[in-house]
Amino acid sequence: MLFLNCLACLAATVMGAVLPPPWADPSQNPCAAEPSGGWQLLFWPEDKKCYRIFQRGYPCPETMELVPRPDRKGSAECACPPGSVRSPRDSRCHQLFRLGDPCDDGQYFAPGPEREDRERWGTCEDPSPCAEKNELFWPKDKRCYRKYTKGPCTEGHLLVSSAYNDLIGDCKCENVPELSTYYWASTGTCHEHYTMGPCQERGGIFLPGGQCGCDPSLPHFHNGTGKCYQLGGIGPCSPGHQFLVPPAGSKAECMCKEGYIKWFGDGACYRPYTRGPCAAGNMYSVNTTATGMAVGCVDVPCTAGKLYFPGGKGCHRVGTQGPCPAGQIVMFQDTVKTSIEGVSYLGMCGCANADAAQQTSAARSFYASSPYVAVDPALTCKPPPPQTAAARKLGGSVAAGKHADVMPPQDPCSHRRGTIAWNDLSCKQLYMQGPCDPGEWVVPDRGKGTRRGRGWKMGKCECRPGFTAVLVPGDANNATVCQPPTVTLAKFLNMSDEFNRNTTKTTAVIITADDNNDDNGNNNGVRTR
């Protein structure tokens, strides 16, 4: 009965969270009143007829689909399906990051710069050669990953050379000679050696030859527990640690993660300038002094909307030049996972006009005043693009020189309905995936310190309704993914089923034991306590 009630509550929650889309209003979309389709129909102004939403082809071009316009609720527009953009070579939609057509042999189709009309076109690019011989190029993030590792692949797949270009990676798992030692037959998945892989029992790792086990001769062996753990993960360590082999050692041990400092109060490691082990309103402070390292909790030094720069540089508002080099602005740290580590009060410098899809360590720099953050001294920012008429009407971009600490007078995305400012001051469509990971969408960041000069907010990535943020097992950086509700429900059903089986077994054991004592007058088979 309890199980059924839980399912009913879950269903009610899901049903209660569903809201009709804007185009379901007949006053905005005449087709919403049609008995045959309702909100699944969209109004096409050119012929004043109704067409099914996401319909591919007529009235759109062959490779495009019909979608609602975000700025005009009742009408529709033609757009490429998710994951594809148009090519200037044939004006057709093509899947992004694919090799070959519409590009030349060996090239891949990449997204071009975002345009003012919100439509993106693709470009053909050559893969960048990787520095290491056993690495492969991954077009989606333009990074290199080691061959036969999980890399950017989904769980159960490994990175191998593409059949079209041996410099580019492709995610696969097949029981073929190339992957035979990585293949786990019972699940049909592939896993890296010396990781947890498919091994269910804690303390065992996936060994060459396709078996789970542990050997004391391995560097993965932990003497204290007598078990093996994946290198780079948390292993048997306290929070904030990684299980790693020290530079001069041969066996892995617990070490603070890079950029973390140990707090001896609880033995865990925390990132400086976050709340860490401190009380609300305080941050974890680390300062190097003449006599050593001073670690402790101090009051958060900055007011809302400003970030801290150590070394006497003070607090500076996000989006201004602050203490940054010419052409760079103050930004939030993009390496901090706020859902795990908490909000970071430490600022960083980066390029204001860099494409949000490429805002990585190659496109940003931290201010060189803290030993706990990386610095890219070679960082150069591209000159800002010419201002559009809308931008000039808003008062222009962030000023330089003596006006560098003045925020834009208005929300830079106010002229684009349904969008919100991103951390690089570009505009992103609300409640769409945009720059976020699968299962996430862009939402307003209503957290402390995110409100801007005139009340407007920045955007952030958040799990969609019904999705749950979970840690990726064995990930060295404590990465999270948004788990769909079907997975969560499946886990709940499995737990309930296992609980019911265990309860049945326990009941059977108790009754059997009591039945054996019936002849001795033990309450007719009912055990009392």
C-alpha cells in the first residue's frame, strides 16, 4: 500500500509540474482551438493554415522542422532539428560534428558564430593534431583524449579512431579484436582497464582480460583496507581527496584534490574561497605567511554582485574590468561545481566577447594573484565585434578606461524576448538546452550575488524538472549528470522489489523458527519480545 501511495505521489508531482506552453492559448495561436490538435498545431501566417508542431518538410524546407517562435507566441518558424545547423554550401540542415558531407573528406561540420537573427550556420573545419601520439581529437569540445579511454563517451563506450579520419575519435563498443580486452560480455559494454568499470563490489577494479579483481602489486592497492581503487577517484579517502600515486611513490595514497587545502578540523579538503567547513556568511580562507600557511574561516568580504581578488586587489563587480588586464573582465569561476563545492567568492579574468561554447581554460584566465588558481599569461582577447543598432540603443558594451567599473545601464538581453544574459554577457534562450549538458536547461540564477545593477539576472544551467543531479561514479572531478525521471523511477522500483523480497525471506525464517518451538509452548508460533 505504501508503495502504491508513493507511485501516486510521484505521478501527482509530475502531473502538477506540467504547464501549458504559450502557444496553447487560442488568443495567441488560433490553431489551439482546433479540436483535432490543440496546442500540437501551429499557425503559419503565409497561408493562414495550421500545421503540426515539429513537422518536417512543407511548409518548411525539406530538412527543417516547424517550431514556435519565441518572440511571437502564436506563429511558427522553420528551424533545423536539435543538433543540426544549416550549411552555406547547400542551405540544408546537417548534423553537427559529423565527418564528410557537406564537408570535404577528413573535415567535420562545426557550428559557426551566433548571429543576431538567432540562426546559426555551420562551417567545415579540419581536426587539430593532438600533442600525444595515442590521443584523438574530439570535435565537440576541440580537446584531445587518450585512445581506449572513456573520454567524452557515454558510460560503456570507449574512444577509438574514426573510420573516416584516424585523427578524430569515435565512441564505440563492439566485441571485435580491437576492443576484446575491454569488453564485458554480460552487459555488452566496454570499460577502461584499472577503473571500477562493470565491477560491482567495492575494492575491485577491471583488469586486462575482462575480469574484476585486485592484486597487492598494483599501485591501486591500498594497504589500510587491503583493496584496490581507481586512481584519480575518491577511493577510501575523505571528501575533497583523490586517490593518487605521489611523484616519488609507487603506491597510491589519499591526497587533496588540485586547488584544495586540508581542514584539520574534520580531515577533509576544501576549495579556498568557498564556504567549505565554515558557517553561513563565512568563507574558507587560505593565506601564505612568512611562518607558513594560515587557514581558517573569515567573513565573506564582498557584497552581492562582486567577487574577491586576493593580494589586496579587493572586490569587483562581475562584468567590469576591475583588476584584470586590458580587454578582460571579471567573471565567475567556471571550474567550480556549485552543487558540490558551493559558491566561489573568488573572481577570475576572461574575454568578454569569447564564444560561450569555447569558454575553456584556453579562452579564459584567472588573475595571477593566488597560488590556488591557474594562470594563462598568453591569453589574448579578440577585439569586440561592431555594435549592433540594438546594442547602441542600450548604451553600448562595458566601457573601458575610467568608466570600466560602470555596468551596462540595462539588461543586455532586454531587446531579445525570452533570453537571459550568460556569464560572457551573450544572450541565451531561456528554458532551452543551449550551452548546457543533456538533461539541463538555461534558467535565471536567483542565487545570492547574481542580481545586477538594475535587477536583471544572469542565466545558469540547471536540471530540467523531473531530472535529478547525481555524481558520475568514479569521476575524478566529481562531475554530475542530470538523471532522467525514468532512471530514478526504475531505481525506486528495484529498491522496492528488493525490499519486498528481503521482507518475505525474513518473515519466512521467523515463522519457521517459531514453528520448531511450537511443541514447547512458544505462543503458537508467534515470537514475542
